[in-house]
Amino acid sequence: MRAEVIQVIDSDAPRRRVLAITALLLVVGFAGVVSAAEHGGGGESGLEWLLWGPLILFGIIITIIGIVWVVGYPILLAWAVLFSGKKLDDQIADTVQREGQTLATLGRDPLTTIDGGYRTDITSCGIVWAGVVYGPSHWFLLRGFLNNLIGGSIDVFQKVVSAGRAEAMQRLREQAVTHGYDDVINVRIDTSNMAPQGAKSLVKAVEIFAYGTGVKYG
């Protein structure tokens, strides 16, 4: 529990580093401007501007990036609070619609976890796979952290992962249709955490990989 709290507190560390670097570059750039102004417009001034100019320009760029990050992040977080749930619901609805269209066209679900050994009229086969990367918004991460303080099922994460699995399975169906296979047997699905607990990366996402053997019957 303590480690999780520390991890959440440290999530602002990159922002602090950006601000510190920005402040340092501003100080260096300002010192260069003052030094150049004190020496007037002679050759030495031109040389100093040649030396300090790139640092000043770099400091300005970093300052702009820092301001955009510091100001933009709260705006994006507010946007996630208002719209991330609807975006996830829209993605789920799109997956369900495509799945319904595929099943209606084929008249059945071509995916199966069994080996299909009862069929002897297979004319061609090959590996079929599909992958998707899904991740929660920072608002979902905050809700999950608060939920984790008291324990129990973290429904918002379950919804994200379930949506990703449904999308991966539907992409597998679409791949089977694209390659002309009648069925995909021995279907398996793997989930890999792209940002393990304790990792320094701020990106939290899972890769969901579905695969199986596509078969075409004679």
C-alpha cells in the first residue's frame, strides 16, 4: 500500500524535472542576453550571441513545452473526466456492431477454442492473429487507485480489458474473413502488461493478442 502511494506521488516527477530544466535554461539564456547587452554591438557581442543564441532558442522551446505541459495536463485530465467514459462506450458499441455484422454474414462464429480434429476435409490452413493495445485514461487510473485503497473488484479496469479482448477477437474474425478461412481453431488470447507495476513509464496499457489456426474446408 505504501509503495503504491509513493508511486502515485512520484508520478509528477517528470513535470518537476521539466520545470527545473526550463528554469535553468531560462537563467542561462537571460545571463547570455545580459552579457551580450553589456558588451555593446561589437565583434565580441556577435561572438557571444553565436555562443549563447542556440541555448537561448533551446530555452525558449523548452519553456513553451513546459508551459503547454503544465497548463495542458489539467485541461486534458478534465477532458478525460468528462469524455473518456463515453469514448470507451463508443469503442465497445463499435466492436459489438462489427461483431454482429460478421456473425450475421457468416451465420455463425468462426472462432473456436477446440482443435477441429473431427474435420477431415481441410484444404488449406495458416496462422491467423490480431492484436490491440488498450489503456485507461488518467481519470480511470485515479479511480482505480482510489478503489485499490479499499480493495475489491476494480470495475473500470475490467471494462477496459474486456473491451480490448472483444476488439482483439473481432479483429481475429475479420482477419479470418480477409484470408478466406472458414474457421479459426485452437483460438488463444494472451494479455501482456506494457507498463509493469513499479515501472517509471507513465504509459499504462495492455497488449491483447489473439491467435489461432485458420482452416478452409473443401
